[in-house]
Amino acid sequence: MIDLQTEIFLSPEIQSALQEAVTATLAQQKHPLDVDLTLRITDDAELQALNSAFLGNDAPTDVLSFPLGEVDPETGRLYLGDIAISYPQAVQQAQKGNHALLHELQLLVVHGVLHLLGHDHYAPEEKARMWQAQRAVLDVLGCPLLPP
């Protein structure tokens, strides 16, 4: 189950597309779909606070992932973790890239889920694998964006 939390109004179509981005990423990674995670769409202040508290960077960012990977004792389902996305950052990046906000949000969701699944982009070979996975999922979603 995807727990979509948002302080910003998102149309049902966008909500559905973001949930589809999660599912498509799990499927592309050949990961079971019967998992739980939280996807939070929020503001710059919250992302800055999280970025500062957990990564020591006192600045807003577009997406943060907090992998957990533990079984919920109440449901018996795997809880992958939490993803937080800054809506204002997504808007700015979509405007700067001259593309649809939906596509930017899809990219950020896919990126966040891949982090929950253990992908990273600090070493060149890890980055290449992660960008390849992102591209594959974005293609399935019909999203024309390239990973950054």
C-alpha cells in the first residue's frame, strides 16, 4: 500500500500517476508489489529540515528517501520506507526544464523508490545503473524526461 501524504492539492489523476510510478519502479526492479511505503509531497521547509537533520545539508532539496526495509509486525508486510518530495522544487525544476510538472514528479518518485530499493548514485558505476533503471521505468510510464 502506498500511503500518499500531501499538504498540496494534487488532482486524482496526478495521485494515480504517482502511485503508478511507484508500482512501475517495483515491477521494473522485479520487486514484489505487496509492500508498503509512504510518499509525502510537501514544501521546501520540511525538505530543508529533513535534509539538515539527516544529511547535514541545511538547504531544501527535491527528494529524500529513507529506506527501512522491515516487516511491519501488525500487517506482516514489508515496509520499504519513506520518500519526501518538495513540491516547490518540482515546480521550479519543471519550469526550468520546460516540461510538465507531472513528469517531474514522476521522475522524483521513481528516483526515490530506487533509493528505497538500494540504488545510489555516488560512484559512477552505481549512477549509471540507477540512471538506466530510471530511464527504463520512465519509458514504461511514457515520461519523456531523462534522469538528471
